[in-house]
Amino acid sequence: MTAAPAALNAARRRSELALAAQDTTEVLVVGGGITGVGVALDAASRGLSVTLIEAEDLAFGTSRFSSKLIHGGLRYLATGDVATARESAVERHLLMTSIAPHLIRALPQILPFSPGITMRQRTTGSIGMGLGDLLRMRAGTPRAVLPPPRFVSARTALRLFPALEARGLRGGVLSHDGQLIDDARLVVTVARTAASLGARVLTRVRAGELRADGASVEDALTGERFDIRARSVINATGVWAGTLDDSLSIRPSRGTHIVLDAADLGDPTAAVTIPHVGSVSRFVFALPQQHGRVIVGLTDEATTGPLPSVARPTDGEIDFLLATLNRVVATQIHRDQVRGSFAGLRPLVDSGTASTADVSRRHLVTVSEAGFVSVLGGKLTTYRRMAEDAVDLAIRARRLPDAPSATARLRLVDDRPASASRGGSPDAERIDLTRQDVDFAVRVEGAMTADDVLDRRTRIGLVADDRARNLPMAERLVAEILADLD
């Protein structure tokens, strides 16, 4: 396989790490989640020299644990946060029409008029979807990309989501939103696009102290410590941003999903939207995914104490998601049918509200007392705007060469072959890794371990049984390919 300018791999990392220790970069980005790689791409699109460092792997934290929706902000309309909803609709438009149409599809979503959904919830949901469609139109998104909402019969609702309880079902309202093929793939693709514009993307490099003119870092693979000099530094470490800038007040919120077999829900082709009991602004979604799965989520629970590197769902959260889903389906889904679960920590800016569910999803961009820029808050859909604002501030604060962002119309790289991971005979739900998957992940997408391949490049690791079965092959192939790159 011929290395392309956008290819990330161990060989490129070695050479660029050596260069990073020697020269001065104009923008040093700390954090390899969606915000960090977005910042790297924005800065590189302006012609600035960029180095990004990430302590673990790309998309290691929150960015791979989302609902995988690129959404127009219906929930924010319901809470009166029109500005966030408008911004979300604009960014969704850019992602689905210009930036990443190859990574996003239109996902039909049904709000079922089931006995457990109150008239108030039906009415508010229908009005909200109508208002959301107005935002779609104002953003300029064509109906061919996102069809407008409409009322549907019970028969249509059951065709799209066969597991719905038919008794008492009075149809529903059908709307469409954007759905990522995979959130971790978006992160990797943005990072590779930044690399194609000259950005250095260095994983397994941990930041110590941040300064206005650089950072002390450690190569996690060798233990070597050195400084990276920079004209500006942007802290994009998400929920961990406060560990590098103690002036930030962050309220981590845990969002949990469970993974089910799509066959247990009749292989739905649409998502189902279920309001929380007594709420018109909080929902649980059952969302069809690749590999014959459905994810159900999500929760919004305050998290206190030391931050784990990877958050874990609680039994109570899993039970809550099952109970909410079971309000609208004919055949109850039980705990033993849960194939996997995952949780991410949202980096919410503390606004003093009683519940994290009420904390604004607007982002914060600020200059620390030490002189570096921190960016946090926001959400997956608005990563590009967050990145643009962060680089704008860094340019002003550190007097960098001023040039406009080019990311609103910059298409992300599109050279990934169709995944060869497939169900194997005779088990239709069996997902198996292929050499092609591993080869592309290691040679082009920057994977360096079997965990990188299973958990953040193919997402086979979302189901523990699939992960265990594929782990030996992944370890063997990764070792072979890394040796070939050495």
C-alpha cells in the first residue's frame, strides 16, 4: 500500500516526533479528540504550522462514546436555547453537504404515539420537529438531504421500527437527522485531513505543564521527556482540560449507552425517540448502527471524584435505559440481551445549575493566566465552529499570522475502503476482523495496538464477545505490520 500525504502510521510518527523536539511550531494542540483534531485542521487550513499531541490514541476519550448523531438541536429548542439549536443546524448542514457527506447519512427517527407517550409530549415533540425543520431551511439544507417531518400511520411506524408495541399505537411523527457511520472514524478522518495539510499528529505523547510558548511532554512509548516549543498552545483535552488549566470550572456528565442486537428489535431501519417520563426536553434514542447493532442512550448523570481514563456505565443507568425502551416495545428486552455498554464524559462548563442536564452545551474559549488558550464544552456536531473560535482567539492573543478559516468548505479525506468486517457463517450476528481492516488501520489511520484497531478503528470492541474472538488475530497482524513499517 502506497503511503499517501494523509496517511498516519508509526513510521511517520517517529520522524515527526523528532522534528517536533527540534523546531518551533506555530500552534501546539493538546488533545486528540474531535475538538483537538478540529483545531489542528482549522489551524492547518490557514497555513499555520501545527503539532498535535495526544496522551493515548485518537478518539480515546469522549469522542468515541457519543450517540453518533449530527443533529440540529431539537432538545435545545425544547429548552429555549435557540442559539445553540441554530448553530447546530448550520454545522450539520456544512457536515452533510460539504465537509463529510461520505461519513454521514440521513437517519429517520420516529416519535411514536404510544400509550406511554403523553399528549403533551406528542404535541411538544411535533411542534419541536416543525421548528427544527425551519432551522434546516434557514441553514440551507435541501430536502433531498434531510426530508421534512411528517405524520405517519401505525403501519408505517411498525415497518420502520418493527419492535414497537402495536396495541394502542396511533402512528407518530417521522423526522430526519444526521447520523455518523462512526464517531471515532470522524475523529481519525479529521486528523488525517489535517495531516494532509502538513499538521503533525503525534499520539502517545503526554503533556505535562502547558505554557504560552510550549509544553513539557513525555513520549509514552519510550519515556523520553522533552519540550515542544510553540508560538501558541491550545488546550483541547475535554473533560481533562481543568487538570492543565485550574481556572476552568468543569462539571463532567456521564452519558451511557447500551448495545443490542438489531435482530432483537426486528432489524429497524429508523430510530425511535422516547421522551423521559414527565419531560418534554429529555429523550432516550434507540439508534440502528453498523454491524447489525442498535445502541440505546443516553443518560446525563453528574460525575464526581477522580476522572477515569475510560468511564464505565452503572447498573442503574443500564436498567433505566432498558426500562425506557421497554415502555414502547411489544416484547420486553432483558438484561441478558445487552451485548455491550459504554459511557463517555461530557466536558460541560459549570454554570451553577442544579442538574447537568440543564447545563448549556455552548462552548467556552478562553485564555488562561499562563497565556495558552483552552476550549471546552460544546458538542460533537459543533466541533468545527469550536475549533474556528479557538484558533481565532489564539491568533489574536499570540499575534500569529492572520488568515481566515477554510474548514467550512473543506472536504475531509475520502479514501477509506468499505469495511470488510462481516458476519460469519453460520452465526449472522458474528462480526469478524479481516486483514484489510487491520492493514488500513495501522498503515493509514495511525493505529498502533490491537486495542486501537478493535476499539477505535473498526468498533468491533463494542461487544465483548466479538472483541475477545478477534483479539488474537488483531494482535498478530498489528505486530506484523508494525515490524514491516519499522
